[in-house]
Amino acid sequence: MQCPYCGYENLPGADACENCSTSLTRDDVPQANTEVERSLMQDPVECLQPIRPLTVELQTSLEEAIQLMRNHGIGCVLITAEGGKLTGILTERDLLQKVAGLGLDLARCVVGDFMSPAPESSKPDHPLGYALHRMIVSDIRYLPIVDSSGRPAGIVSSRDIVAYMARHFRSAEEPDTAL
């Protein structure tokens, strides 16, 4: 049975998803009653058209990472380790909470010392509801999208999800003018 939240293919008869622990019993599985609910449960994260993420390695200087973020107008960079696998994320929040006001020499500091390790992530085929749930529970604004090998394939922001859902609300509320 496929989990309605994370899309993981569980063994038939499983009571809970092996990947995210969501209940799979019929009484607990929500049913989509509106187009917006259906979208959250069935539309994959890839429908948000995730942008290509900015990536740096663990030993990249904070100065270089900050400049990269500024040049591209994005609030985070993804940190990769051996084989290009996602190992961390450095966000504006990390910079404000861990760096700002300390008078550090940013050229000598490395992102590996200030990043948030083991960030939440999603696969492109996970449902939107799963991505939104992970972002709310973890209190994050950016969700890395990874391929089957754990390498960054994209990134979505809470703003991307809100814009996508706003378009769905507008189209769901518009009266059908076809006769």
C-alpha cells in the first residue's frame, strides 16, 4: 500500500508507513473532499518546478557561501559531502543565529561549522502534503529535493507551496462559465 503522505510503497496489510510512520488504516487515511485537498494528497512535489539548488562543499568559506546566496537572491545553500550527497543546509536563519554579531572572519570560517546538519528533504514524487507537513513540523522555509542517491536535485520554499496552492484556490473558486 502506498502511503498517502510520503508516497512510500509499503507491504500490503501494513498498519503504518515504514518510512514516515503515518497510519495506513482506512479509518485514519484522510479522504480528499475538495480539489485543494486532492492536490495536497496526490500532486507530487515536482509539480512545484523546484529550482536548481545552490550547492557548496563542507570546507567552503562562509564568505563564499554568503556571496553565492546574495548573487543568486536565495536564502540558503545546500552542503554536499563525498559523492555529492546532501549533508547539510546553510540558511539565512543559521547566519543570524550562529554568525551575526560575533565579529568572525568569514573568509576563515567554513560552512561545515555553521550549517544545519542532516536537513529534512523530499523526493520529487512525494505528495505536496508530505512536503508541507515536513516543513511545518520542522519549522523550515526551504526543503531540499533529493534524487534516489541522496544528491540535491532541487529546492522548494514555503513561498513556492503557498503560490501553488493560491493558484489552485483561485481556479477552484472560479465559476464554470462554459455552457
